[in-house]
Amino acid sequence: MKKLIAVSLLTAVMLLTGGFVALAHAQAPANDLKPTFISPTPGVYVNGWPAFTVSYPKEWVEQPTLAPGCVFTAGVARPDLPPGWHHPLVTIAVGVVSIPLEDWAKIMMPWYVLAGTDIKVLSDKPTHLKDGTPAREVQLEWVTNGSMGTGAGLKRNDFHLITKKDQTFVDVQLGTGEEKIGEDLKRIAYSLTFLPGREEPVKVPPDVRAFLDMWCVDMMSHDLKTIMAHFSDRFRHSGTSKPFIEQVFRNDPFSPIRQSLISCKPTVTVFEARGDKAYVDGFILNVDKVKGETTTTKIPMLFQQIINEHGQWKWFGNQK
């Protein structure tokens, strides 16, 4: 799953589109706002776990997320470019990957090569967030080749601000058309603010707790059929389906069924019931042993929403 998240993010990078409009100041993020998936607030993206906010212009419109690693996308439509293109565009991705920040441009490069030509790394340097958290700036210029369904021959400029919380990365990407990424757009990325007061566990109903506990037990069993029974047949997450997740679990060498898990514990930090569905976010504390070394990793709960089908909770994905 670690590789899935990273690959999903980098694939999504290829699909982003660009342009330029004047920015308006976004509403300042507030610590008491609900996560965006539960209750959207124009101009502020609020993540469940890890808890953070990113501010963007209020007039920008939320767009469908492009891959499992992407948690939010918003932008401005441009009628002079292909349908579906929104620019400027901000995309926020969250996942787990054990690479140092200084290697980020190198890791992204193969995916840009798949989607474009004339790729230039304009900048790649260390930086930090407002609170001093170490981060990395990467800015690229490239031309689309049409392989990702975005049209060929379109010049792109992308800016990434990447930071990590333990092994969980957050990548705020900004995309434009031919224009360089200006300081006004960069301010959107640098509005990233972690909310440490929202990391505490919350109580959930006993049947939800039982579902999450059994999910962990079955993940440790490495039995794919049992694992997939936790997914609704109606599961949809950023355009992916249950068969797609099953294929990843089966074939990816870094999938959970191939990991040497010795412990798996779910912690819920956000919960809200909605009839037969519920939003659940937090992390899975995984302990695994590789080549004699024991590592502990907090894995974000990826699928956000569960649904009660015939008395059983199942993963439902981030569909509305």
C-alpha cells in the first residue's frame, strides 16, 4: 500500500492542468473547522489525519480527485483550453513513502517522462513551513505529450511543496499553463498549517470499532479474499473501484499482504455518522519486521468513508 499511495500521487501529478488568474485572499483557516469531506468551507481545505489546513482563493471550485493519493483538488475553469482543464490548479496529496525530501525530484522524474517532453527542473531546494517544519520546493517546466488524456503540446509549470510528518508526506502542488509559478501562487502552498490539537483519538460506536479491529486482524492474515470482503461492491475512491484495489493488493510487491506485519492497531481521530454511512479518519499503527529490523509506521486511513450493508460495515471510499 505504501507504493500504491506514492504511485497514485505521482500518477496524479501527470494529470494536473494549468493557467493563471488573479488570486483573492482565502479565508483564514480555523482550528475548529470540520474536515472538508464532511463540511466544505470555501477557501480552506481541512484534512482529517494528519490534521492540517491549506488556504486557497474562495472562488476556486473543488474538482474530482484524480487518484487514491490525492485528497483534494480545486481550480478555475479556462474556456480557451480543453474541457475539464482548470487553472490555476491546486492538488493536495497525502501518503506514506520512506524517501528523504531531497530525493523527491528524482523520484518524480520517471512519471513526468511518461507524460511529457522537454522537462526542466527549474528549482529544487530545501525550505520550511511557517512553523519551521522542514520542507522541499520543486518546480518543473514541461510539455504534455497527450498520453494522460490532457492533450499534447501544452506547456506546463508545476510547483511542489513537500513535507513529512513522521513517514507521512504531504505534497501541495500548484499547476499553471505557460506562466511561471509566481509568489502569489506559492503562498497557497505555504499556507499549509498542521493542527497538532486535532490528533487525539475519539470514541466510535462498538460496531465500528469491531470493523476496524477486524480489518487489522485480516490485514495481518495476508488472505486477499478475506481482506477484500471488507470492501463494498459499490466502493469508489478517486475513480478507482474494488477490483482495482484487489489487483494492487495482489500484484504490488509492497502491498500489505506481502508485508511482515507483527502488529496493526487502528486509531480514529475523526468520526461522523451519516445514516447508513460514516466518515472515519485517523491512522493505522503498523509494526513490521524486515530483515530482522522492527519498524513502526503510522499509515493514514485511506478510504475515508464506510457504509453499513446488511448489518456489516464496509469501506465505501471518498465518493459523495
